[in-house]
Amino acid sequence: MLSVLKFVPICKLNLVSRVLPLQRWVHHAPATPLHFHKNSKVGTSTSGFDFDFDVLIRVCRDINIAKRLHTLLVVLGKAQDVVLSTKLVNLYASLGDITFSRSTFNHLQKKNLFAWNSMVAAYVRSCRRHEALSCFNEFLLVSGLRPDFYTFPPVLKACVSLIDGKKIHCYVVKLGFERDVFVAASLINLYSRFGALDIAYEVFDEMPDRDVGTWNAMISAFCQNGNAAEALDVLNRMRSEGLKMDPVTVSSVLPVCAQSGDIFSGMLIHLYVIKHGLDMDVFVSNALINVYSKFGRLGDAQKVFDNMKIRDLVSWNSIIAAYEQNDDAATALRLFKEMQFVGIQPDLLTIVSLASIFGQLSDRRISSSIHGFIIRHEWLEKDVVIGNALVNMYAKLGAMDCARTVFEQLPVKDIISWNTLITGYTQNGLASEAVDAFNMMEECTKIIPNQGTWVSILPAYSHVGALQQGMKIHGRLIKNCLYKDIFVATSLIDMYGKCGRLVDGISLFNEIPRETSVPWNAIISSLGIHGDGEVALQLFKDMLAEGVEPDHITFVSLLSACSHSGLVNEGERCFDLMQKEYGIKPNLRHYGCMVDLLGRAGYLEKAYNLVSNMPIQPDASIWGALLSACRIHGNVDLGTFASSRLLEVDSENVGYYVLLSNMYANIGKWEGVTKVRSLARDRGLRKTPGWSSVVVGNIVEVFYTGNQTHPKCTEIYEELRVLTAKMKNLGYVPDYSFVLQDVEDDEKEQILMSHSERLAMAFGIISTSPRSPIRIFKNLRVCGDCHNAAKFISRITERDIIMRDSNRFHHFKCGICSCGDYW
């Protein structure tokens, strides 16, 4: 090889000696040796030898080596070779240096069409769309060349607006390239990006010949725009014309099956995949894992994963996300550890799944480690998705201060960032903070609320009983035609139900599509909290008659409705039906509803036997339901046993200490009250103060028990004294068992009169016109004596009083409550 040097001019000797050993520099060099050919033509080479630059450029994987190859081209006088220089343009772009790519292009004195096409494509691959369009315009102005069908696909991909795309489309038609399958497929992709599916389908329909790629483009266009039915229609048309699905077709159409909830079509496609040997394709297998995970069929997803001969990072991410999104965080974490064991390095999407996993596992220590890992890799600045995942992780951990801190640190906040923060506040019971965050988002003019925003904020309005604000949102949704979206409509139904406007919720339910269980679950739940258990059961029958399959949430709503209405036999039948007819295994929520159902009705022994024979470990909600039933029916022995088990599984919830204390207070065991309260105090726990709110006009007034600071305090207590006197004339007798202090009777009566719900009722009466309804929201269960008083007050004032406590609604009218005193 050193004999080559004698042909090189002395001035270039040192440079060439540095660039000759190319095999040592180029990564992944071919197995055959690189060739140096003796040039047969005298004077055609400065060295007398030609390097095989085509091979060298093709195997180059390093930007520094690319620059050395470029240097060698210059040294050997081949810098103006348009083919080699254009390949360098592509090489620089593929290695991420678009500046050198353009510089190489600019130094070409005679640029052919291949060079111009390559430069435009290089800009597109580097996501420099504006530069790509400028380069195309420059080509049209100065080159004197005519575009070919290779020119337009990257140019169409570079279009940043529909107007630009239509201009290019006109040029395509002018030159007669609209019938070319590659150009037509690019036009379809262009119009689908901007949601112009009617034009995309027109382009597709007018094509005289279509290859599989074109069909795939049209199917993908419908998929990306959420038009699942149209995508499946195109697929059926494709197959009717005798074309077979390829891996791209399968990978495109499987997500459609998930979108449309069509597991049957998904399984048929899986059969087709196996029959035609496509199951070994890694992209197809990844798509199958995703579609099975969307339907919760983790066993099938795992089988696909286990049968894969080759697994890439996407495969591991897909199976990890499948378990994470189906609330099996432990298995997801095990798979992540397996991925590390086989040497696969995590990427951004892996970390997104991990953040959710550790949030579900409530592991704060490792969650902080994930945060540190992200900071070390500077991923928070690179992609807003990772920041959103961190906000979601801290929200699941209940650490909303940390979630807010991460949110504030995000360099860019998109609509998902805001939705995640609002949802975090709502799910952690911080409804007021969620509303404040939504109001802040509204001030950001560039952030446009989407479906996720409304689904996030409406539950917050439900929680605080902000009916007027919820109705304003409904008005906005009607304007943008989103109110019939299944998830948005369900949130609206839930909002109306929890704000006491059940009639409006039912009216909306009758307007929307009801092919899935989601809206049925919402309306059954709303009927349940209003005490309309029999109507809820009838609606369940209607649901089955319409061919809608119930899910585990349906039965939670149904059992809860039976519990609120005392329908014990019906609830037990539903519990059996769920298991025997639909094969749904009861989870803790189902058992909690059953214990509550039996316990409220006084079947304490039956409730205890159910808890004792549960196949899963009872949690705090189960023992809490049993303890609550013991308090209602005065069973101190069983209540004490339930409380001991309860404090074993959750000793930090002050509500359970309050339940036990109230049970002792009800039967006058004040030493037990003192002991429980001391235990809670020693553990640093404080009782949640009771408050009630009432809406007057557009203002929400909040009252705490014993409130003496309100501007209308004197008028409120005077009204209560007048009402109490009238109530006693009608037969009202104060129930002192609801006073949980060991004091004299006259003081007990004063304590009852100063309960937050009575203060709210009195303020509503003196602040609104006669006979108008009063809406009250209480954060805890309504006091039994106040419940009785509300019946008398509704009769005296001839008003409807709608009161929502932490469990359900009470509609007081003409001295009667909708709960039938069963609550």
C-alpha cells in the first residue's frame, strides 16, 4: 500500500499518509478487503490509484471519519464529482450535520437533479422543513432542471401548512406526476397530516393503479385521524381487490381495532399474520402486543412477546407499558429488570413507563432516583413528554408540591402538561387547586383545551359542587361539538349527578352514543348516590337489552346503588351474576360495596363472614365499611375488632379514629372516646374539620362548625333559633347522641344548632327568595340530627333542600328525604 505514495505530489504526501488506512477508521467495514485499482488512463487520477469511495461512504458511521473521506476527495481532485459529493451530502445529513451537508452541496459547481433532490431530502430528514422548501424554491429558480417523481415526496413532507401543500399539489398536477404511486402516497400523507381526509381520499380514489404502499398510506391516514370505521372499510376494499396485507398494513390497522374496541377483528388479523408468516416481523409483533394490551388481554400480549425470536427496544417498551397501563406495576418492573439483564438500554419511553410504575407502587425513594436519572441525562429539557411523566408520577404518589415544582421547571408546557397537573390535583382531592390551575391555563392563549382537559376539570367542579361553572363548560362543549364525545359526555353526566341535577344528567345520557359501558356506568352511579337504586337496576336491564357488555365498574356502580337503597337481595344477585354470568372476579371495591350493603342493612354477622372468607387480603376500605356499620348499629365488640384490624393496615387515616370514637360516644363510653382521641393525638393526627358550602347567586359561601366570623352571623343564628322553635312545635326532639362531647343538654342543643350544615341552610334561607331551592355540599357525612332538622325546615319554609354529603345526595321536600331515612 505504501507504494501508492510515490504517485502523490510531495506537497500532499503528509495529508494522504494520514488518510490512507481507511479500513482502520471505518466502523462495520465490509468483510471483503477495500480495493485500490490501478488507473489505466494516464492523467485521470492525481495518484494513479482510485479508492472505492462508494463502499467507504456507505459503511461510514462517524462524522469525523466522514470529514476525512471528504478531505481525501478534495486531495484527489474528486470534490466536483457530482455523484460522490451528493453521497457526501446524504452522509453528513444522516450523521446529523446538516451544515456540512449544505456546504458540500454549495461547493458543487454543476448540480444535477440527483444533487438537488438529495439536498431537499437531507433538510427534511433533519426536520428543517422551512429550509427544505427554500431549497426547493431555489431549485425551481436557478437550476433550469425539471423535477421528477423523486423530487416531490420529500417536498410534500416538508410542507408546514395546508396552503403550501396545495401549491405543491398544483405543481404536481401541472407536471403530470399525480398518477405516480410514490407521489400520490405522499399527497395522501400530506392531507392526512392536516386532517383533510376528504381530499386525501379523493387523491386515492382517482389513482389508476395502487400498490400496497398506497393502500397503507390511506389506511394510516384514517387511523391517525381517529376514523377507525373508514380505515377498516379501506382494508376490506384492499383485500377484495386481491392485495395481501404486508407488515406495514398490519402495523397500521391493528391500532384501529383498539380505537374501535373491535377485539374480534384484531384476533382475525392475528390469525392472518400467523397464516402468512408475518408473526416473525418485529414491527407486527410489537403492534400485536399493543393491541392486546389496549383490551387488557395481558396473557395474549405476553404470548406474542415470548414467541418473538428478535426483540428490539420497542418490543420491551411495549410489553412493559402493557402491564403498566393495566395496573400490574410489579410485573412491569420485573420485565424492566429482565430488559436490563439482556443488555437493552432504556430510552425516553422506557423512563416514561418507569415513572408511572413507581407512582403506582408508591415507592417515593426509587421515584426520586428516576427523577435524578432524568436530570443527569438532561432529558427534562429535551422532551416535554418526560416532564409530563414526572408530574404524573408525583401526582400518583400524592406529592402534589413536587408535581407542581416539576411542572414549573418545564421549559415548554403543552396541553398534556396542564391536563396532568389538573388531573393530579383532582385525584388527590384538591379540587380548588385544580380549578385554579385550569384558570391559569386559560390565560395562556397558545394552549387550546382538548378532550383530556374537560375530562380533568369537570370532576373538580363536581367535587366542589360548582354547577354554574360546569354548565359553562357544557356550553363551550356544545359550541365545539365535543359534548357527544363518550368520555367528555360521561364526565358531564357525572358532574350533573354530583351537583344534584340528575334530570339534566339523564337528559344528556339519552342524547349520546351508548355502545360501551362507560356512559351506562356513569348514570347508574349517579342514580345510586341519589338513592334511586330501583331505577339503577332497571337501567342495568336496559343496558343488557341493548347488547352492552357490563364491566367491573358497572358492578361497582350497581352494588353501590343497591347499598344506598337497602336492596340487599338485589345486590347479592348482582354479586353472583357478576361472577357466574360474566366471569368477573370481585376486587376490593366489589367486596367493599357488599360489606357496606350488608352492614347498613344490619346483617353484621353476614358481613363479617364475607370479610373472613375473602380470597384476597381485606384492605382499609373493607374494615372501614364494617366499622361504620358497627357504629350505626351499636355493635361495640365487632366494631372494636374491626378497628384493630383497620389500624393494622392503615394507622394514618384520622377518619377511622373518628369512626371508632363516635361509636363509643354513641353509647356513652367516654373513657373509650378519650383513649381513641389520645391515640390519634399521639400519632400526630388531626380530625378533618367539617364544613358545608351553599351557593348563593354566583358566590360559594363556606361554613365551618361553630362559625362565628361570618358578616351575617347574628342573622344566621337568629334564623336558626326561630326555625328551632317552629320545629319543636311540629314535634322535633333534638337527638343528643350526635353530640360527641360529654356536656350538659342545653349546651348539646347549642352545639347541634351550630353544625355547619345548619348554618349553611340558615344563610341560604335569609339570602335567597322565598321557596327557591337551596343546594348544600358537605365534606363529611351529614349529622343524623341535622338530617332530621332538614326535613322539618323543608316543610316549614316550603323549599327543596338538596344536600350532598361525602356519601350520597339527600333531597328534602315537604318534610321527606329521598333517602327514606336509609343512609
